[in-house]
Amino acid sequence: MRFLSVLLLIAGAALGIFYPWAMSNFSGHPIGTYRVYQGGRFKPVTVQLTTGDAPVRVLVDLTARAERIAGQQRTLLTLTAAGGGRTVVASTLSFNHTDNPRQVSPQLPDKIFRDEAGVIETVTPGPYLFIVGPGDADGIDMRAVDLILRAGAGSVDERVRLAGYALMGIGLVGFVLSLVFGRGGSHPQNPNSQPPPPRWGRNGSAK
């Protein structure tokens, strides 16, 4: 039962945690990476998109001199994207789920934190304007901000994610029960309940 519970935990983690992460970061193919903040200044970026690019996933990488920014509850950055005469993305970015940032270089203390701004489901061919700006959070030593666009990005199936969470829950309960009943099934024996071993030697009695 314990082995089966561990398998359920692993399968649940793959579906509930790794699958959404892989879909968000690696599905589709890259359109490009654009520097939107450097040297203390933000700048808008215009990107030509085509119908075949849809759906387009919009990601933002924040390079900062910080070990963690997950404790921040306020908005670090804002992002809006407009194209085809309409606003297609309007998002606030807090980076509060980035638990394992990437390191720029072993020699530098800077870390790269990633957050997803949204997905452009349908694309009208033409220029799209992306504007990234500061939020209401302070105390973050930002070095650079990059806009990452990925074309043909797959969407996360919430049914798969929920199934993964369910498997993780079942596996965890099964693992705990296996530990509880595994300990309860074996009781240490009372040493006085067994006859003493035969004694040999000068003061012993041979049988």
C-alpha cells in the first residue's frame, strides 16, 4: 500500500504541478525576448504578430538583486498589450509564486523571477504594443525586465490539474495510513514471555 501511495503522489505532482509549469514555460515556440526596462527606465515595445502565432503566451522576467520576492503582496509591475484596435492583455504582476528563481551568474547576486501576464487567444495580424510599468511595491532593486512572447502556446487543462491534486491527496492519505497501520501491526515482544536460554558451563545445566 505504501508503494502504491508513493506512486499516486508522484503521478499527482506530475499532473498538478509539473504539467502546468511545463505548459506555461515551454509549450509552443519563442517569438522573441524584448528588454523593456534597463538603467532605471521603462520603454514600450511593438511586436508584429500574425494569425498563425495564436495563442500567444506573454511572460515577464524580472532581474533583481534579491534572494526572494515571494513575500511581496503588492504589485511589482503592470503590463498592458493592445493590438487590432483593442486591449488584449491587462495584468498586474506580483511574482508571488516564484519559489525557485534562476541565477544570472554564479559571480553575481542577481536572480531572475518569472511571472505570466496572460495569453492572447486570437491574433489580428499587425503591430501589438506592449507597455510594462512599475507597480505600487517598492524596495526591489530591479536590474532589468524582459518581455517574452511564445507562439502556439498550449493552454492548461484545469481538469488535468484538478485530477493531479486529487491523486496527490489520495496518495498522501494512503501513505499516512500505511505508516499508522504498519506500526500498529507489529508489537514488541515481552522478553519475560520467552523461556530463558539454556545455560552452559560450570554453573549451567546441560540438557
